[in-house]
Amino acid sequence: MKENSTPFKNSRTSIIVFILSIIASGYWWLAKGINVYNYAIVGAIFEILWLPVLGMLFSLPIISLTLLIKDKINVRSLHIYSMLIGIVNIIIMVFGA
């Protein structure tokens, strides 16, 4: 039997949300791993960006969930991974050492 299913293609929005989730998570992991105030310019950039990245970190899982529901909860969607990255990062931020 031959299946007539079309392959799932991630939309541009799902790719953007996934990349933004990786950037927000990487920002917090990098800031946690190194002393950002050791160098003046790195500390200044960190101080400028911390609030927008924090907003992204909490809003991207919600955006991913709504877009995942809009995609009819497709397993191949990048929204699942974006949401998982955001939720794990929030849990580690809140409960981690």
C-alpha cells in the first residue's frame, strides 16, 4: 500500500521561535557560567539585554504552545522542542543552584 501523506514542513515562524528559544537559553547559561562583570563591555551588554531576554524566556513557551495547538499538535513541529527548551530553562532558573 502506498501512503498519500505529505511530509510536514516547519513554518518560518516555528524556526524563528526555536532559534529565539536557543538564544535565550544560551544567554542565561552563558551568564551563569562566566563572570560577565569581569569585562566592562560584556557587563554593559548583559545589563542592556537581561530584561528583553527574560521576557523572551517566559513568553516563548506560551507562544510555542499556542502555535503547537494551531499546528494540531504535530509531533514533527519545532514548537515542541522550543517549548521544552523554555520550560526546562525556567525550571533550572527557579529551582537550580
